[in-house]
Amino acid sequence: MADFKHLIAMTDDNGLLQFSHCDLPDPNSGYTLDDNARALLASIFSADGKELAGCYASNLYRSQRPDGSWSNFQLGNQFSSSFDSEDSVGRALLACCVGAVSNWPEIRKLCIDMLTRNLPRAFDFTSPRAIAYTLLGLCKGEIPVFPEKLLQIISLLSNRLIGLYQTKHHHDWLWFEDYFTYCNGILPQALFAVYTVNGDKKALKIGYDSLNFLNGILFRKGYLNIIGNQGWYRKGESIALFDQQPVDAASAYFACMEAYQAIGYQEYLELAGMAHAWFRGKNIHKLSLHNSKTGGCFDALTAGGLNLNQGAESTLSLLLCDLQAEGNMELQAEGGSSS
């Protein structure tokens, strides 16, 4: 069952702290845009998450500059541009898209305002993940921001992803880049979401081919074996085994669930189940990353075992997977936008 205990412990009046020392929140680690965006998503899909959602939405709102751009890092009362990234903004846009159609008027108002000020900036994204997070958000409901242009925006951004794939892929390398790094699943996931909304067969074909290529790497041992962040995986080189991070298990899980919801192939549901099981011991070390006492999630599988810190990103990765597995988090398009 989805457990919010550690998330609540990591949250103060300003938002969600970034890191912890083991299970003790680190107030000196500050707050990041992408962590609070993930937390906003999780709280929206909790029946009693209104207060938490208000806290995280307010954090995102305060992090937005007058020109609509976002600061990704805050320490004390100071916002820093040193850690700004398109990917964190993409996650914020995804969270705001979901918040813009939530049942809570206060959350809707904040999210619609943030979207209105920032969404036009998405056209300048160069990061494929930032484009994909934004696309996923736009495909998840009747977003009340530029509604008359929504299908056009989805088509424009999806064509950017498709163009990246067409430039980089070869017969034995069905991918958008010359390497795999973190959260790879979001790229095919976004294209499956696009297909669900507008029936784009090219998006479906590329989503299908690229996800199958990714899954062939991730599940090559018969269980989820994440590409490690100590070297990643570059075309023609070896796959790094460690450190394996929970955010990448969540990315694999959501990509497979999106594919299953889009085209109904049972194999994707089974692979999603294996990705979810990674958190609780079906992994290279046969170790559970879930701390049942605190409700947190350990930060990584390392070569020596577990990284016992339980930061925001890892805890939310498990929490978001648990929420969808329980049926509380519906990420399939509900009507989406129709012409």
C-alpha cells in the first residue's frame, strides 16, 4: 500500500526537502523543482492529499520567476539558477497539467496560472526528456490552457521527438540518442500517450520499436537490471551495472504501463509488474529498497549493496508506482483532446 510517512517527514512549510541522511531529512539540502513536481503528482492522486498538494503547488509557484521561467533549486530563502535544467521544467509542466484538471479549485488555479506563463517556453526545449514530460502532461486530460491549440502543440512537440529518433536510430540501435542515461522510459512513453490522444501511427511505431529496444536491454537477465549511473550505456560500449536508481525503475514501470494502456499487449503489463517488483527485491542483489518502517525508499543499489539514504526522488519513485499499481493514479488519457 502506498505509504506517505517518509514523504510527510521530508516536507516542511516550504515544500519537500531534497535529501536525507539515512531516514533523517537534511534541511541543508534545499528544495528542487522536480522533486516538488513529483510530490505534487503523488499528492493529487491521494484521496486525502489536498494539504500536501497545496504545499507542493505553492513551492512550484514561488519557484517561478516573473517571466515564467523556473528556478530548480532553493536553499533557505534564496533561489539559484545554477542548477536550472529543462528536464526539471518538463517535470513541473507535467505536474501542472495534471494539477490543472484536479478536483481541488485552489490547486487548479495555481497550476493553470503556472502553465499559462511557462508552456510557450516548451517550444524552445532541446532536451528530449523535457519535451517528453511536457507531452505526457498535455496528453492527460482537457488542459484548460490554450485549448484551441492543444492538438497543434502536441503534434509539434511529438514531431520534435520523432525527428530526434529518425536522426539517431539505425537498424540495430532503435533509440533517440547515441546513449542511454536516466529516465529513458519517458521517451517512448510520451509517444504512446500521443498515439492515445491523436491516433498518430508514426508516434505509435516509434514508441513501440524504441520501448521494445529499451526493454530488451533492461530485462535482459529476466528481471529489471537498470542501466547504472556510473557510466550509463553508450552505443558500442558496455552497460554500467551500478548505481541503479529507483527513478529509473519507475520510468520503466510507467513506460510499460502506458504501452499496455495504449495497445493492450499483455507483455507490457507483465514487464511493468517486474519493474515494480524491482523495488521489493526482484533485482540484481535480491534486496528490497522499501523501508517498511519509515515508508521511504533507499536511494540506490550500489556494487556493495544499498545506499541507505532515503531522499525525495527515490521515495517518490516508489510511491508513484505504488499509487498507480493500486489504481489510485490513472495516467491514461480520459478523452484527451479530440478534433
